[in-house]
Amino acid sequence: MAGFDDATVDDGLVQLLRPDGTPSDEHGAAGYRRDLPPETLAWLYEQMVLTRELDTEFVNLQRQGELALYASCRGQEAAQVGAAACLRKTDWLFPQYRELGALLTRGIAPAQMGAVWRGTWHGGLSFTDKCCAPLCIQIGTHGLHAVGAAMAAQRLGEDSVTVAFMGDGATSEGDAHEALNLAAVFQTPCVFFVQNNQWAISVPVSRQHGAPSLAHRAAGYGMPAVRVDGNDVLACFAVMERAAQRARHGGGPTFIEALTYRMGPHTTSDDPTRYRSARDVEQWAARDPIARYATYLRTVGVLTDRITQRVQSRADRLRGELRDAVVGAPDRNIEEVFDTVYHDITPELARQRDQLLVELGKD
């Protein structure tokens, strides 16, 4: 199976659509699927557009003081939607904090995501109803959670797959190393989907590793790896579909490196103009994943004005629902941040809570 043999790296970039939206046949021999049903093709487009529209609304809400922080996924819609769309509803997703597209595709309501970014203490605990773990702000730690869940599925005799969504920066963390090693040793049904968006905050990917690619790291753990065009939703769908199938049938973990670009800042508190050039951004903007896919869909007769209008209408409605859920929402009791960590609050946490309450009282 090309790109999925034990401890091998497919040096080529899996790409089914060129940047101009025309079909690419470079990996046709590998058997990657591009002939999805028209309704699936249209649904992928809808999810990508909804992701971008909601991402814009989240940024607006933060700028208006309704959210403390937000991490934009603009430019990474194809990677996230493509990777999540081919999975079963019983497969578990372990997101970092930039996976709006994956969460939306899984059926997480925008209002639920809004509560998380507003600072609600549960941090997305209700996501588990959709087989999705809460957001993980700590870099890389959720990879271990994903492997643990995969090991549990093995012991329970389930055929579910877990997916750890990571950024390129997360692969530099020790927790990511431990997760990759553990997954390979126990041949767990876990896929590591690494979105290489070229930047770990202000550190370029070239300063994060000395290997030919991030995917080459997988060989050291004894697992296969494949590199995919992260701005090509069909390629991401096909590569994840194959990796999930391999894991589901006892083949073990797979490392996927999706090459994409973070068009916005790291978070809304970041200024990317301080460390990257406008020319670099313009070059990646020309490879926009939604424009590329829309061109292809029009060529094959799937995308019509009627579908475009319907998708935009739904996007407007979801943006309105998100605003209604966030704007003017009551603030949470700040004491919950401390009181819900342990069954019985520790003396140190009690001290911190009391100190904060004093400071807030001064205001």
C-alpha cells in the first residue's frame, strides 16, 4: 500500500487537485479516491465555507471584547474538514485548539465552541457526546490521550480509530515523542494528523527539525508516514480514509503530515507581521483551499449557484446563532475555576482563589 508500508515515508506529496483546481494524476496509481458521490463533494465544500465564515465571526467577536482569545484556522479548512469527514461517528477526535473545521464537521454546535473561547470552565466537556475530546491548550499532551483511548479500544475489542490533531510545533514536544513511541510499540489504532502550517507561533518549521520533513520522524518510531497537500480537501480525505482503514484492521498507527499555511495570526493576541513577510502570505493565499476546490466542483458540474446561495444562507444563520449565544452571555462564577479542579479544593488553590477575589474586589 503506497505510503503506508511499515516505517516508510512517501516522499512525494499526495495531491489530487492542483492549486488551479484541475485534477492531478501524480498519485492516481496509488489508488487514492477522488470519485466521491456528488452529495459528498458538495458537503465537503459546505463544511469548508461554514468553517471559514464561523472563523471570521469568532475573530470579530474577540475583537469586540466578547471572547478572551481565539486561534484562527483560516487557510487550514481543507486539512481539517477532509481529515474529519471520512471518519465514522464513533471514531474519537483529539483536537488541539485550532480545529474548528474538524469540530464543525463532527457536529459540534458553534455555540458550544463559543462557550469554550469565552472561558467557560468545562472547556468543552460536552464535546464527548460527539466522540470528541475537549480542546487541549497544552501543546502536545493530547497525543497521549489519543493513544490511551486507542489502547482502550483495543482492549474492549472495538474497531474505532482515534485521531490526534497536532500542529508542527507540537511534534517538538516530549509528550508527542512519548505518544508516537507508545502508539508504535503497541500498534494502536491511532492516526497522528499533523497540520504543518509552517509556524509554531513565530518559529518557522525550518527551526523545528533537521529531517527532510516532519513525516520522516515517523520512521524512527517504526510507523509509516505520508505527506499530503493540506490545501487539497480531496487528498486529505483520501489519505485519512486509508490510514483509518489500516488502523481499523490492526495495521497500527500512521503519521500524516498535511502541508498547509496559517493565514492569520497564531492567536488574536499575536502580530504575525513581526516575523513573516507579506510576500509569503500572498504566495499561500494564491493556493487558497476553498477557491481551489470550488473551481474543481464547477468543472465537474457539482457546484451551482443554487448550492452556493444555500451554503451562504446557512453560514449567515450559524454566524447569527453564534453571536446570539456569545454576546451578552452571563459571566461564569470565577470561583468555579478553582473549586472544580479537585473533589476537595487544596490549600494552595484556596489561597489563589482568595487572592484573586481580593484583587477583583479592588476593581
